Amino acid sequence: MVPLVSMKGITKVYADGTVALRGVTFELAEGEVHALLGENGAGKTTLMRILYGELRPTAGEIFVRGQSVAFRSPQEAMRRGIAMVHQNFSLVPSFTVADNLYLAVTSVKPMRRGEVEGRARELGARLGIEVPLEARVEQLSAGMKQRAEILKSLLLDAKIIILDEPTSLLTPLEARALLGLIKELKAQQVSFVYVTHKLREVKEVADRVTVLRKGANVGTFQVSEVSEAEMAKLMVGAEVERVRRSRSGAPGEVLLEVEDLAARDDMGVERLKGVTLSVRRGEVVGIAGVQGSGQKELAEILAGLRRPERGKVRLGGVDVTGRSPREMRRAGVLYSPESREEGLALEMSLVENSVLARQGEHASGVTMNWKSAEERARQIVERFRVVFTDLWERARNLSGGNQQRLMVGRELESEGLLLIAHEPTQGLDVVSAEKVRGEILRFRERGAVLLISSDLDEVLELSDRIVVLFEGRVVGELKGGESDLERLAKLMGGAL
Amino acid sequence: MVEAELWLFVLISSLSYMTPILLATIGEIITERSGIVNVGIEGILLSSAFASVATSFFSGSMLLGVLAGTLAGALLGALFGLFAVYLRADQIIAGLAINMASYGFTVLGLIAIWGHHGASPRVEGQLPYFSIGQSTVPLLTLLAILIAVLSWFFLFRTRTGLALRACGEEPRAADAMGVNTYRYRIAATTLGGTLAGLGGAFLALEIAGVFTRGMSAGMGFIALANVAFSGWNPLPAVFGAYVFGFLSAAADALQQEVGYAYLLKTLPYLGTLAITVLTARRSRAPLRLGVPYARE
Ligand SMILES: Nc1ncnc2c1ncn2[C@@H]1O[C@H](COP(=O)(O)OP(=O)(O)O)[C@@H](O)[C@H]1O
Ligand SMILES: [Mg+2]
């Protein structure tokens, strides 16, 4: 039987010289869910953007239902029934859902606005994916946005839907609903490419799996015939040694106390509504919650970057509420933010970034002592295995993973008592992620860690205690290590 | 009684002064809604003013002059779009380049054609108008208001307008939805230039009747302020342009009455400053304004 899609020998070299794909072959059969598994940077997104006509391959051929195609734009792919739901979605945030659907549908075939909306309602009701059509996209939860995207694909009569890391922004409950929807649509002859780096999801949803590693296909299997351990090994290229947390001794005195903290985000939306928590010396306290539950604002307040509207922050018994970032650093707070754009000055060199916020320690009088700054940079890049060509090159030229290692490494190399690590392993391959996790655990000997992460396995594994935030409030506290993913997931969704 | 007549005169002649600012504002709104900021409209006003005067000087036709000014604006808008959209140049620098080049070339043109570096001879002729009592209102002013209404309809009530705004809000999403961001953006800068060009022709042929060096005198920048004041919406832009037009007309009229010429001339600019400060926080610019888009 002719496969629905067949990609042969796909090679992609980006304009900056990055070789993202090296002769990848990929096939999608009619009516299957095909997982595309690989680490960050393996080339999954690149391969699928090529299939969706957003990128052109440097070399290689694509066949849809046996016919050779060379898409020049997503429009052409949509006409062949291919739709893609991007990891960060591709909806215009300030437009309503209806505007978005109308725009997308009419770029492929002319249709009146009323008809688009009518069909969206009818389809939504039939499949149980109702989305408020008149709401602005930016007001929707991630799960809703995704439904809007899937609805959009279905309105375009897509027979092939590419989902790029579809659960990365969802609550566990939303993720489960998505898997249900996929099964339902599969029964109606829609085929899926399910892009992920999560082994568990492959087992749950896919019929076949193709593993990508460093831009190459290292194997395609029936999911029922391959174990999670085998897939992990293929994906990483080696056995992964996982950090096993050693139980720390009894925690020491209270280091950080947060009392009834309330704050708004930049748009003025109330994000923290009275959070109280404490962290003791020797502890890793994990903060779990869906994106936007207030964890970002909490981290920013502790780093001195945001003023709370009410509440108190005490560090070692001293009231530090509303202090500046500089004063917070002096008081012993180390902060590795969620975004590398915030944590690094990307246009500056590795050396400059290594001493950022601690220039004083590498200056004599008013002049910088660049020798000593270089020394520090060298320590960081060696300990955290940052791959670079020149210590004086711009941080922007590093790949995402290396930027992340530099940023986290700089904090871990600094003197401090309390480490606030927000998504410390994002963009890292499994091996470096484990290295960073090991360093975080080791930091307990120096003080305490507040770990904010959307990787629930990471939170469960590293934390002594887990505080769950939901809509700006603490809705529960769990002991770490007890691996109660089920309970954690429910709390994160707001179920008590 | 003289007082009242004077004010009536100012209120009506404000319409005239308003026109180039309004046209430039609408053009810039369309441009910025697509995600491109063109600070070169000042230069486009100037260049098209020159083109319109030179053309009507040689052809003897005011209408041909208007056409030439509009065309010059379109060309400059397209040129700017080429740099900003396809070559991904820094939009502010490209815009400033247009401003400086326009100033230089128009002075050069003055010397080359008329051997004079201050002003051209007066152009003969009269653009179509209609009368209200003893005052007249140029037809192009009505056209400009009509264009404002049509542009509003275009931006907020048509599919093409929706797609254009999508390019300014989230070009990546627009692209993924099959909207050709590049094409929309260059079309927007061209259309924006065209409208500014019409405004420049009006400024030279209707308001001044001559070309003088640097005659746009900050009108392009006033238009930029008006874009923010109007919240990137052509309808409030009519009101904003009228306020600025009124300040210019009042400055002109009062200057003849009371003197203090130089001080009064600063009225429109002070007004701009005030309005910019007052509205700075009110409206939201297109999300991806000024950010070049590249698919890869
Ligand atoms: N627009 C781009 N320009 C240059 N390099 C890119 C671009 N997008 C991705 N890459 C690089 O291509 C490689 C594969 O990336 P990607 O396809 O996003 O991987 P994945 O989706 O598997 O995480 C990475 O090394 C990444 O840094
Ligand atoms: Mg990806």
C-alpha cells in the first residue's frame, strides 16, 4: 500500500550553517498515529516544518499519496490536507478565535464568515471540542488554544495533523483529554504525527514511532514491540545514568519565608493572590503549577525584579520585601530565570556574561580585571561543559542548550544561600539535564533551592517538598520522592 | 465681530492644514498595522511635494502635479518596503535615510531646475474646491476624509484588512495560516507611501503654491504622533489631524494678528508633545511593530 506521506533523504542546512537534518526518511501510514521521538535539537520540528511547507529542504523528496510534492508555503500543504499545530501555537493572540479560524480557512478556500463560524460550532459540538469563538485568543488557556488549533485543522479538512510537542503547555488533565481526542479522530481516518520527547506519551498514544537523533533517523518501530528503555537508549545514544536523590538529613532553620504575597503581572492581571510558604536550609522545594499560576511572579519578587502588592518576604529572618535585585543578590539570592533572554545579555560575550551582576568581584577600582573575569568564565564553561569557539564570542552564537548551561552555571558558581531555579533544564539534552539536576541537589549543602519547573518528573524527583500553585494560590503541598504524579496532576488542575 | 469671523476662518482653513497630516497618518497606520514602522514619511511628504511642483511647473497641469506627487510617494514607499521587508534593514535607519536623502535631493533639484536654493517659483492654477459661504474647502480634503472611512472599513471589516493586521500582530502565525507576510507588508508600505505622497502634493500645490526647502517642516513626525494618538485607527485620526491642523492654522492666523511669529509657530509641535505624553499609555501598538520577519 502506498504510504500517505513519504519523506526521503531529507537534509536541511539552515542559513547560519546549522545542519539540522542529515538524510532523514520518514513515513506516515493512513490512519495511524506516528510518534516522532527525539531530544531537544534532534530536528523534529525542522522535519515537520518541511512537511508543512514552512521550510524548504536543502535536499530530499516528499511524496503525498505517492505523488511528488514541493510545497512553497503552508497554504499549499493545507490544500493537500496537511495541518500543523505548533508547539507555541500559531494564532494571532489579539484576535478572536473566530477571526483566526476565518483567516486560516479562507486562505485555502473562499468561505463566508458566517459559514466558517457555523461549521466550527457544529464540528466543535460533534467532537466535544467547543471553543468560545468570540473570545480573544490571548485570554484562553493553553488547552483551549490547542483545541482552537485542532478545530482550525479540521475546518481545513486536514487528513494529516502534525502535533508538535502538544502536551508541553497543558495541564495533565488537558493532556489526557487531548489523547482522547486523538483516538476519536483517528477512528475518523485522520492520521497524526505526534512529535514529542516524552517516552510515556509514545507508549500511550502512538502506533509506530520514529526516533531521531542529531538529525538522523535511528529507527522506526511498532510501539508495541519496543520498550521505553530501548527508545531512551536510541534517543540519547547511550544509557542514561539518572541522578538518584540521596535523602538529605533533617532540614535546618527556616531560610526563606513568604507571607501572604500578592502581585500582578506586566499586563496588570492579578497573578499571586496571597501565597505563603517557607523554605528551610538543606531543602529543595519544588513549585508546581500550570503556566501562569503565579510562579513567574513569585520568582521575580524573590529576585527583586517585581514589587509585591502586599505581603512579606523574609530571608534569614530579615524583612527584604521590595528590595532591589542588587540587594537581593547581596542577601544571597541566586536567580536563573525561565527565559535566556532575561538571564543573559545575548549580545555580550561569554566572559562578560559570566561576571554579569558580579562585576565588582572582578574589578580593581573602576577598571575591570578581564583576566580574572576570563578565569571565572573558564571555570563555568568547564564545569558545565559549555561548547563554544571563543570565550569572547557573543552568547547569541551559542546553541540554546549551551546558553542554558552558561546561565545556570553562572548562578551555581556564585556565592549564595538561596537558588531560585526556573526551568533550569529547559532545552538541555538528557545527559546535561541530569548533570544540572545533580548540581541542584548538591546546592542543598550550601543553602536551599526553590525549583520551579514544568517538568513534573523533575519536580517529583528533586524536591523534598512540592508546593502546588493554582491561579495564584497554594492549593496543596506534597512530599517529594513519593512519585504521586496522579495527585500532583489533579492539584495542578485545581481539583482539591 | 471681526473676532468671530477670524475664528470661523481658522476653523475652516484648519481643514486644509489637516489634509496632508491626515493622509500621511492614514498611510502610516496602514503601514504600522502590517508591522512596519516608516519614519521616512516626513521625507516622502517632502519628495512628493517637490515632484508635484516640478511636474505642474513643466506641464502646466495641477492634476498632473498631484499624480506625480502621489507616484513619487508610492515609489518611495515601495523602496522603503524593499529594504525593510525583504532586506530586513533596520526600519528606523532606513526611514531616517529617506528623510535625509529627500532633503538633499530636493534642494539639489531646486538648484538644478530653478537655480535657486530657497524656493521654486509659484505654480499657477487651482485644484478643485467647493465653497462654504465665503470660504472654500478643497475637494482633496473631502477625499482624505473619505479615504479615512474607507481605510477603517478596509482594516476592520474586510478579510484582507484582517490578514494585514495579523502580519503586524504575529507574522509567524499569519504565515502559518497561509497569509503571505512579505507581500502584505510591502503592499502596506507602498500604499502608505502613496497616501503620504498625495498629502505631499496637497501641501505644495494647495497650501503653499510653491516648493520651499524643508517645507514638510515636521508634518511627517506630527503624523507619526497622530498614529499613536488615534490608537492605530483611521477614524480618530481624522480628529487628531484636525486638532493639529487647527493649531497650525491658528498659529498662522494669530501671527498675522499679533506678531510673536516664531513663538506661535511652535504651537503644533507643542501640541504634538502634549498629546504624545497624554496618550502614551492609552493605546497598544501592533505587537510586532518594527520587527523584521524571517521564515527560517
Ligand atoms: N531557524 C533556525 N536557524 C538556525 N538553526 C535552527 C533554526 N531552527 C532550528 N535550528 C537548529 O536546528 C536543530 C534542530 O532544531 P529543531 O528542529 O527545532 O529540533 P527539535 O524540534 O527536535 O527540538 C537545532 O540544532 C537547532 O538549534
Ligand atoms: Mg521542536
